[in-house]
Amino acid sequence: MKIVGIAACTAGIAHTYMAREKLMRAAEKLGHTARIETQGTIGIENELTAQEIAEADVVILAVDVKVSGEGRFKGKTVVRVGTAAAIKNPLELLVKIEKAINANQ
């Protein structure tokens, strides 16, 4: 499964980067690829490309605030969770998403 997403917390510092890291590590453990953009106090980092978005099976928005550029994901399967969910149990989150996508195919 190819995963792209955005991580952003209210302060734009710690939880943003923890959510990104946890999602990417969990994806790797499950044999998936993940690219997670961060939107925080220093702006957008690791910005997703149009090609990455087009090739993605799912978009995960691990966000606690409004983020910019959501229009890029029109027509994609989008899952929205808080950063806490992505940090506390990213493996369970990804397994649930994978099952839902497989059930819809």
C-alpha cells in the first residue's frame, strides 16, 4: 500500500513530528511505503508531490488543526485522525485502513 499524508498539531512542533515518524515506521513494518508531509511552526516540510499523491492508495491526515492544500487529495481515499491516534497506535490504525481498502476492492 502506498500511503501519503499530512501531520500537524496545534503547536506545530512535537506531535507533528512524532506522528510523522510513527506512521512512517509502522508503514515500513507492514511492508508499505509512506511519505508524510508536516505542517508546523516552520511551515511545510517534506511537501508531497503531485505524482506521489496520484500514486497513493490512501491519504492519512493526522491533524489537530486545519491544514493547507487539502484540495490536492480530491478523489483519493482520505482518512482523518488526530495526531494522538497516529502516535499511540499507528500499527493498528494502518491495519484498519488496509482492511477497509481491501474490502472495497
